Amino acid sequence: MNTTASVRRRTLAAAIAALALTTVGAVPAAAADSSASAAHPQAPGRGGAPGSSTAGYGENARLAYQKAVAVQVLRGVFERGDMTVVDRFVRTDYIQHNPLAPDGAAALKAFGTAWRQQYPDATYDIKRVISEGDLVLLHSSVVLTPGTRGIAAVDIFRFQGGKIAEHWDVLQDVPATTANGNDMFSTISRPQTEAPGPAYLTAYNKKLVTAFVERYLVKKDLSAIDTYVGPEYHQHNPYIPDGVAGAKAGLGAYYAQFPQLVATPKRVIAEGDLVAVHSHTVNVPGERGQAVVDLFRVRNGRIVEHWDVVQDVPETSANDNTMF
């Protein structure tokens, strides 16, 4: 949801991007406490296959387990330099979509070792963790060097058999100023919590946001804002003004500048009142385009808050998987 080509093309410095291929963070206390043991998560359904649900374990326990494992791997590799968590929780045939990293668990361990040596003072602040199905999404503020603004990052992990099997991410530099006065991470809408809402809201909110994205982004129909966005609309894209009027003006200018824009949603991940959409957008035919994650918060049937992260798709990649 950016307004110009230069906004959609927020290319990270190569050194920063290379050392943030799997963004790490400290999970919010509420998310950490949701698992039976964040430090030593056990696969649900000990009597069956890893990751399966058996008596005494439900879907909520499985999702909490996936969150705990994702956080445990990131903390272990990038905060403690403990590569044994990769052996415990990452499949050897780990599929990597970050264009700067090869496939495989061994490559992840090698990267983690190099990262710890180069950025021992980096801080990772995970703002939101949501899980649906076999996917976990983490929205983080990452500062590799103290005193710098850092980057906004979204990591998506896919689980298979109780272990991490695949990873996508999108990274964007945090600018010095914003058009709306809001940072890229805080929660402003009520209630001011980063934790996702009740699970019974998930299906409804996912359907609502999917329909909104189809209309406003895929079909470029700005009237979708009137239908789906509430009057209390808080904007965290740093280049768009706050509120409904700001969204209409910003998107209207963007669509006018790029009338041939093609947006292709790849996956939608929802939990409670939070819904994330991972998309490939191409402003002009023939361009490689951008990887984008839009994160929406829904309350009482209306979208009330929006965060996003945008990254150029590079010309070359260390793997053959694309960013999507």
C-alpha cells in the first residue's frame, strides 16, 4: 500500500539484508507464555507422529507449539549462537526463499554462525506472532547495530511433521520520518495489544480481508475502502497519511501512476483479529516486482489498522525457489 515506485522499491543495503535472512526476535511475553515450554517445546501428540493432535491436545496446542518452535529456533541461532536448535527443529531439506541464502539446514547454521560474529549486539523485537494451519508469521523490528533505525521484517515458516520445512521473508528499511506520525510497529487501535484476538474470529476475518484485497489490490477498486475499512483506521505504512482519506488518496495516486499494476496474493495467514497477505506485485509489465506482506487488524467487521513490509525482488538468487 505504497504511493510511488520509489516507495514500493525500498531496497535494503546488501549487507543488512544478507545478515537478516531469517529475522530473529524476542517474542512478546503473551506469545511466549502460550506454549507449554518456549525453551523446550515438545511436539503435540507424543503418542503419534510429531506435530499430530491426539487426546489431550487440540488445534490451539499445535499452533502454540509451532509458534514456540519458530521463536526457539530464531533465539537459539541468532541470540545464543546455539545451532543445536537447528538439528532439533529444522528439517535437513529446509527450503529457503530468501534470495541471499541457499537451501538446507546446514546453510542456516553456517549463516547463523557468521551472523553472530559480525553482529553480536543486534536486537530483535518480535511484535506479533500468528499461526494458522502449518504456517507461522512473525512481524519484527530488527536493529543490527545499536543506535540505527533498523529494518521492518516479516518471516513466514511452514511446518511439516513438527519441524520447520520452509521459510519466506520480506525486509524493509525503517525511514527517518513517516507521513502519518505512526511508527511501523506499534498497535494503536483498541485494545492496544500485539496478541491476536480469539480463535473464533479467524475464519470470518480471513474471509473479510481476502475479499478486501481482491477488490482494492487485485481489481484496484477504491470503493472497497468504504465497504471494508472502519472510520478508526490507523496506517503504519510510512508513506501514506493516516485514516480513510489518506488511504484513498495514497492508493488513488499509486494506481494512477501504475495503471498496469498486477498484484498476485500468494498466501493468507490469519489468527483472531490479525490477517496477513503475502503478495507479489509488479508495477510495470516485465519488471521483477516486489515481495509484499500486508498485515491487517479487524474489529467488529471492519479493518481498523494496517502494517506492511515491501522488498524488491532481486535479479539473482542463491536458491531456485523465488521469493514466493
